[in-house]
Amino acid sequence: MTISAADWAFDKAAAAPFVEQLVRHATQAIGEGRWKPGEKLPSIRALAEQLAVSRFTVADAYERLVAAGLVVSRQGSGVYVARSPQTRRLALEVDASGSAMAQEVALLRQVMDTERFRFKPGSGCLPGGWLGDEDIRSALRELARQPAPLTEYGTAQGHPALRRQLGLRLEQIDIQADPAQILMTASASHGLDLALRTLVRPGDRVLVDDPGFYNFLAALRLVGAVPVAVPREQEGPDLAALKLALEQHKPVLYITNSVLSNPIGASVSRSRAHKVLSLLAGHQCWLLEDDIYADFDTQRASRYASLAGFERVLYLGSLSKTLSADFRVGFLVGNPAVIAELTDIKLITGMSTPPSTETLMYRLLTGGRYRRHVEQLRRRLDEVRHPVFERLESLGCRLAHKPASGFFCWVRLPAGIGAARLSRRAAEQDILLAPGRHFSSQDNGDDFMRINIAHCQHEAVWRGLELALAGC
């Protein structure tokens, strides 16, 4: 049976484009069951003549319906309502609660769920409204006007001009590296994965800070490594614990946030960094320095790579924290031999990184806008920093360290309050928190939570926290 060309609602005076009207009408008719599976739609010419629109308009509408799975096109026969049209509500994500690594990525899943929570003091990123949205749009428009092809692979190590620019930026924090020593990655997480694939074998011991970034543990599990926790203090790792771990476990690698560490927001001191490097060198242990918060540092903190070079140090950086989580750009810096190995693994596992994204990042870094953008982010964080600290203390929380830069602080909750329970209560108020157990395996881990000060500006956050604390 053929659906009549007259059975189409269409209003030329309406504001909606003709194509959208046709698609909307057909979608509704199929969804309501008025058009049955297997029924034939009018030919493009017949419908165009009936509605007095161009054949291109009808053809475009039919193509959209085919793409949506509502109709099928049969060569030489016509267009028909699909036998099983996709009109029911489809599950967009699986239930991951029972997956093998559910615990390791639980907080990450919550942070990335854009619809579940209205307020996110537990987030690991800045609020979207803080980032350079208009600058990115402007750079995208400029990129679209360029004659360079957008359909080819990038170079093995990544955009050459961007790597040169990153080399200049590294000089500003006293790290000396040629562009050839820099490998672009699809994100900092991608860089971490490449580094672990290169330096670590199943069963190897790897040192991590405690408290430290939970994704390090998940990444180590993927490669079959055994994490060994080293207590993290304000000035760096506990030296006695580090020395003991090196002697007892013979680790091949130490992973650390040297600057504005996640979650405590502290940076390694210069004297502590020298002692750490000396201990690691005595045991031929590599160091992976994760410095993705570099642009938020206003205190000229020391970097391991600036003190030791790259004999057994890998430096990991990113641009996503300051620009956009949507544009994933990271980079690794190391000695030529290890960069060659990392590049091989990058090519095997993911080919090249997207040249269009790297070109966009290069334009943002060299256009003068990026420096102004970072300065604005720093000012905004400075404006909210101490008011947030004061509000937290008014709730009975304690901060052993009050970071002067960055957006994280590590908060001890009032006595008798567990972070996991508080997190559940806060969720009832539409607030996402980051309980300490995600970052620490120490006995008192549940006494703490990580707070992102940039997400604490709305008064509803504080009202919700007060209610959550009262319910614990």
C-alpha cells in the first residue's frame, strides 16, 4: 500500500524549514502507527508536485528518515516504512555497575554524566562557562576558511608547529626539550596509557601518591601492574615511605602530580624534588611527571623534568583543563629513545592524533588569546578561593593545606561524618561530591573529600551541603 501524497501536513508559512516539517510529520506518523511497516512512501516527484516544493527538499527529507532508521530505500522500487522502525526509546548507555572496573571509574562516570547532577563540586574540571568557548568558535571558523586538507592523517609525532610552540612554553618553566622530544597524544589519559605500555610489564610494581588521582590506579590495572601507595605530603611524597617502597618492592616507575596535585592541590618543593630524584636514581626507577595543571600554577613550582632532564623522566602535559574537555590534546616529553618507542605504540594503537584539533590548539596558543584566557581563569579562581575556604570551615570542615593556585582542595570532614555517606546525601540535593575513598586507600580516606572551588559559587551548593551534613 502506498501512503497518499495528500497525507502530509505542510505549512509554507511556518517558520520551520520545509525539510524539517516533512521529517517531523513522517516521524510522528510512523511513531503513532498511522503509517504501517512496509507501506510505501510517495515518489519524490509525486510528493514534490503535491506540496509544490523542490525535489531536492523531498529527497533530503527522505535521506534523513533513512538515516534515522524509520524508512528504507530499495533501489528501483522506492522508499518504505521500515519493518522495525526505531521509534521506541533506546537505552543510550549500558548498566556498568557490575563491570570489572566499575569501582575504579565510578566517580569518572558520574562526572561525565551531564544530566544527572546540577551542581558538581566533585568535578575534576572547570565549569563549562569558564572556558574559552567564543575563542574556540572563532578559531574553528578561521580553521574552516583555510585551504589545508581536513581529510588526511597527521604526522607520527603530531603537529610540528604545535610541538615547537609547546617547546617554547616548556622553556618558561625551565624545561629544555627539542620538538623532536615531544609526542602529541589524544589526551593526557592517552599519554598515560602509552607511557605504561612502554615502561611497565604485567606484575611490575609502580609507585603512586596516596592520596592521588584515581585514574592512575585504573590505568595500572589495565596493564597488569601492581600499585604501591606512598603517602603524599604537602611538599611531596613521604621520603621515608618512598625509600622503604623502593627497597622492598623494586618498582619500575613512580607516577605523580608534581604541581597542584590531584586531589590535595599542593606542589612538590624544590628540596623534596631533589631528594626524590636521588632516591629514584639509586634504584633505576622511572618517574612519570603528570603536570596537566601547569597553567594554573602561579607560584613558579619546581618540576622534576626541569631538575633532572629526561634520562629516566617522562613529562605529561595537556591543554584540555584550560581550554575544553571536548578537544582532547595531550603530550609526552622524554629522551629521544623513549619517544621513539612511544611513537611506535601510538601508531600501532591509534594511528595519528587529529591534525585539525592540533591545528586549532596551535592557533589558540599563538593568537594571543590563550595567555589572556589563562590569566582570566587565574583571577576568577583567586576571587572564589578564600570565600570557599571560609564557607567550608563554617560547616566544620578543616583544610590542612590551603592552595594558593589551582582549583582543588582536600577537605577533612567534621568528626563522625563519612564522605561516602555524605556523597549519597548530597546526591539527593542534586550535588556531586568526590569522596576520599576514590583517592586514598588509607584507613582515614573516608574522612576526606576533594572539592573543586570553581563549582561552589551557587548558594544552592552550600544549602545542599548543610542539609546533607545534617542528614548524616
